[in-house]
Amino acid sequence: MTRIDVTDLAVSVDGRVLVTVDRLTVEPGEWLGLIGPNGAGKTTLLRAIQGTMPHRGSVRFDGRERAGISRSELAKMIASVPQRPVVPSHMRVADYVLLGRTPFIPYLGTERVSDLSAARDAMLELGVLELADRRMGTLSGGELQRVVLARALAQEAPVLLLDEPTSSLDVGHTQQVMDLIDELRRRRELTLVSALHDLTLAAQFCERLVLVADGRVVADGPARAVLTEGAIARHYGATVRVLDDGDGRVVVIPVRARSSDRRVADVEVP
Amino acid sequence: MAVSVPRVPLPTRLRVAWLLGAVAFLVAAVALGVAVGPVKLAPGEVFRSLIGLLPGVDGPDGLTDTQTTILYQIRLPRVVLGGLVGAMLAGAGAAYQGVFRNPLADPYLLGVAAGAGLGATLAIIGRAAGLTAEAVPVAAFAGALAAVGLTYLLGRTVGDRTATTLILAGVAVASFFTAAQTFVQQRNADTFREVYAWILGRLGTTGWSEVGTVAPYVVVSGAVLLAHRRMLDVLAVGDEEAATLGVRVGRVRWWVVAAATLGTAAAVAVSGLIGFVGIVVPHTVRLVAGSSYRVVLPLSFLLGAGFLVLADLAARTVLAPSELPIGVITAFFGAPFFVLVLRTSREEI
């Protein structure tokens, strides 16, 4: 299990600061949910952590500074799934999942037996082994999401970064994929950071939530503490009720604004 | 109900049947290429003569001395040259398409054609000033490498170093070199025919010297490209995702472009500009045998070789005794054939 420490991080593009984080820690084996309105900086923060976005400040994995880790070694430590992965529509599913083994294969080499079995294990866990000979372009949304996750899992990295893993799925497939992710996290002892736009989903699955707004962390803690009606009105400009689901977790329900709520939102949303 | 589930997900491999089919096509093309011409050579006798070259095999063949000379000094060098150039153009085209994730990429994308054109034009004009005919391929080679080198420098200094930046730099460099070539040519209108003939491409040979010139480049470039076949599949997920898989994308692109460019420049130097091969052959392979570069690259080399040997055969027989430019043949027969493959295939490009 791997711990992530982010300190004094700042991402700027063309002189404009997109994200600043003074201090953010992800505990080993934890599922941290990044929430926040569109454009708040969730994706930018994830990319900065994985090292595909230039930034100032420090990102450490189990105390090791990321800047000092080579690309291929880093790929053995962090696997990530972007919100909209590039899908080579003619590639066979087996070939696609095996791409996850790239950090373990010599530059000009080919897959060894250990790579094939790692890909098989990942595909079995996600129930996509029987899709091995299908073309990527023929998969349904739910199948595609599981295949993309299988590629990330085949990387056997202790850290998994997911950007909106369920954004294109219906409610049934969303629950199925989220349950699967949680199961994998426990079984493989993964440290998991995921950006999520569905607040109820985030509250139901993540142990800890970090609310990002305007490029800053504005709340950090368990769902019950972060997801308050006031905070959501302030940062999302939304009128919601936060209710107890009777199971110890909370659900967030959007409701039509009454005139008094609307005025609050008007005043406070930049 | 037992559902058949594969035990392990096997990567795409080049099927033996495909490989044998491609080799058979190439062998047939070569046999036709050496047999057909103003002097007919029986393929059986040619085969016996070739076998006789092997150490320990000693059998008389039915060829006369004249036929033997035609076979070894005229037909065979030309067929081998056609095969090498065709293999190189098709393989380099496939590699460019992979490394730029662009189905329209061809080996001339980054300025090879324009640079070689300018170099060849200068050398042809320079003959009045005492340059020999041997200077033309050397100048074409140098011009091609200069243009792509300039494209790379521009792509690195301007913008964000992405594949798109490189392609756009190539467009700028190619336009500039073409303009320079047109200007130089207009100032020396008497060489127009010769320059035009060079640009259209031809596989004229004088014995084995051209083969000897281009073969080392094709072998080295082909080996480097084939070695990168899995890497080209990784690049299919885009630069950023490939980077998160531990790949240094810029380095892969540099190696592939360098190898493909060197080979293409050598091919262009001895054959002029032969269009279409670098696009049509790889896409035909994709449509028939799938899109993994483990399949596309080796099959493109083999089929490209066979295709150009056949195109050259058509170029020198359709209007015999005069010759058609081979570039005209590759497009004239290649385009309808490609449309046919597109129509009958279920795959998309």
C-alpha cells in the first residue's frame, strides 16, 4: 500500500494559476474522492499527481519524490484511467489490456508469460476475459469501461487514479463498476484517488472527500462533513437536500430552488 | 452450458497463413517480373539458373548466353530494385501512419519528396557545370534528409512538440522546398523534361549498382521499424496515455521517423517519387489482416515489394517498347484496386 503526499503544489498554464494545493495526503489503501464543480481543477490535480502536467511543488509516493522516478518505474507505481480514454477502435481487447504491461516489457521486447497471466488476472477480475478477441470499437459503454480498467489493473501499480470512471454509464452499470472498483481496492490493497461529479456516488463509496473549487481545496474530510447544503450551494450554485440514507451514509438530492435559496446562490456564486 | 473462455489473452501475432500468402505473392511477382519482357525467359529455366548459383548445386539450365546476360544484368537487378523500393515505401508509410496516428500520413509527409525534388533538380541543372549523372541520387538523398531535418528542428523549437506540430512544420518546409524547386526549374527551362521525368519516378537500372546503393538502407531501416512494431501499437492510445504507460513518446517517434526517413530518402534517390505505395499497401493490409503493427509492418514490406515489382512490369509492357512512369501505374491501377478493397471490407480505416 502506498501513501501519497502533495505539498505546495501549483499548476499554472500561460501564467494563469489553475490549481494550488498547500497540503494533501492520501493514506495507504484509502479511497479518496475529488469533488467540485466543472472546471474546478479536479482533472488538472490528477494529472499533476501522475506527472503528465508540469507543476511546482512536490508529489511523493511513500516518501519518494516523484520527480526523481523514471517514466517506466513510475508506470509501475501509478496506473490511471482518463475521463475520455483514447480508444483505438480496431485494436483487439486482448492487445489493449496487454498495453498495461508496457512498463514491464523491454523497449524492443514482447510479452512474456508473466505479462499474459497478469493481463488474464485483470480481465478475469473485471469479467472481460471472454471479450479478448473483440474489437475495442464494438464494445458497449459498460464493457469499454471495464476493459479500460482491466488495462490499468494489468499495470499492477499500487496507486490507481480514476478521472470520472462512470461518467458515461447508466445507473446500473455505474453501481456495478463502483462496486467492482471498491472490491479491487480491498483485494489488491490499492490507494485510490478518483474525480467524481456525482455527489451521492462519492458519498456512498469514498472514505474521504476533498472538495475542490476555483483551484483550491475548500473542504476535506468524511462525506458527512464535506457535503453540506451550504457548501454545495456556495460552490456548485445548486440547491440540494443532504439526507441520511438510513445506512450511515448520506445522499445528495437536487431540489428545485425556492426563491430564498436562489437568492443565496445568486449572491455567493462567483 | 460451458462458454469457451480463453486461458490467457494472447497478443495479436502474424499468422503463418498470412505470411506464406504474402511471400507467395512476392515470389509470383518476381517470377513474372523476370520472365516477361521483350525477350521471353521461361520461368522454369530462370529458376534452374538461380538454383545453380547455390554452392553444391550444379545443373545445366536451358538459357543461352544472351538470355543469361539479360537475366542477371537487366531483369533481375530491376526487379530486385523494385522490390526494395516498394518494400521501403510501404513499410515507411505504415510506420508514419502509426507514429502520427494519421491514416493519411505517407513517407513523404515531413518533406522527403520536396527536399529530394530540389536536390535532384539542382544536380540535373548542375550537369551543365560539369556534375556527373551520379550526382543526382546523392543530391536527392541529401535534399530529402535536409528537409526532414529542418522539419524536426522547427517542430522542436516551435510549439508544444506534439505530432501535429511536427506535421505542420513538415507542411511549411515542403512548401518552401517546392517553391525553391519550382523557381530553380523555371530559371532553367531546358532541363524541364528531365526534371519532370525524375519526379514521376522510374526504376531504370545500370546493372546492380543502384541495388547496392539502396539495399543497406532498406535493411537497416526495415530492421529498426520492425523492432518498433509493439511500440507503434502502444502509441495508438495517444501521447499522454502512452506516457503514463512508461513510454518516452518523443524518443520512440524520433527513432521511427529517423529510420523511415533514411530508408525513404535512399529509395527516392534511386527511383524518384513514386506515390501511393506508402498509403495503399499498409491500408490494404489493415483491411484484410487487422490493424496491429505486428501484422501491418511485416506484411507491408512483403506486399509493397510485390506490388511495385508488378507495377514496374506494367510500366514497361503496357506501351512497349516505350515506358510509362511507374508513378502513373501505381496510382492508375492502385486506386481502383484500393476502392475495391474498401468496398468489400467490413473494417474501417
